[in-house]
Amino acid sequence: MVPADNNAAEQAIRGFCIGKANWHMIDTINGAKASAVIYSIAETAKANNLKPYNYFEYLLTEIPKHQEDTSLDFMKELLPWSESLPKECLKTVVNK
């Protein structure tokens, strides 16, 4: 079933839109692309009930361990929907 409104999408980009006043310092295409990647990872983490800070910390400690790998298969374990993510990355869900 498709919702009749787009409130979820609007809520997801609210922080992104509020932060745009700070983007005057991004004065290159590469800087804009890097910011887009970071925002995309953060919002995808939130959408998958992860703590974005903890998820970024996990990615930044795990990815360097695989610099010598010739295969990118390890990336499957790092995806935000992977069941092998550490518990520190997961938001605690409170049942009401």
C-alpha cells in the first residue's frame, strides 16, 4: 500500500535542508559529491534503524582492514541491512 502523503520523505530530508545554510564552505564539485555520499549513508542508516554515528565509526574501522583484498565481497557484511552488524550500531526499539 502506498501512503497518500510523503511525510516520511519530508522528515528524512529535514536535517539535510536545515543544514544547507552551512554549505557555503562546499565550493567544489568533489566536496558536494562527498557531502551527498555522507548524507546518503546517514539517512540510509536511519531508515534501517541504525545509529548513524556508530555505523560510521564501524565502517571507518572495518573498511581499512580490507585494503589489500582483491574482492569486495566483505562489503555485503557492512551494508546497513546486514544482520551481522554489531549491536552498538542498532537502535534500541521500545515496544509500547
